Amino acid sequence: MNVPPFWQYVAVGCVVILAVLIDQVRACSSGSRCKHMPEPMSKPEPMLKVVNAYKRFGGLVAVDNVSIEVYPVRLSPWSATTVRASPR
């Protein structure tokens, strides 16, 4: 069988990736905590809490009775989204 070297490298890479994924599935199904997954977070206290905010500019009411809570975020490679800058 005459297979170009490029496709040989692709095949070897696919086998390695598949072996790693199978190993991770076996580790996670054994009942122990998966090493690649972040620890679950308990419900944290908000970093910032604003209750019943009111802002007025002269006779114009900009904000009336607004409440907001901002919580800390834990980023991991499994939960982060990719943000790309748009070309100008």
C-alpha cells in the first residue's frame, strides 16, 4: 500500500487523540473526580450588589428602581468561549 507521508501523519495523530480521549473517559467513569474538569463552585457571594438604583439628570429619569448582582466567574478551557477581534 503506497500512502503519502502526510496521510500517515494524519492517521497517527488521529490514533493518539483517540487514545487520549478513551483514557479520559475511562478515568471519569471509574467514579473518581475527572482531573481535566474544574471543581464545582458553591454559590458565591456577589462581588457587586446594587439595590433600587435611581439616577436622574435634571428632569430626565435615566434609571429608576434597578437592582443588579455581579458574581465572580471561574474560567477554564472547558467553559471559556473564544473571542476574536474583528478586522478594521
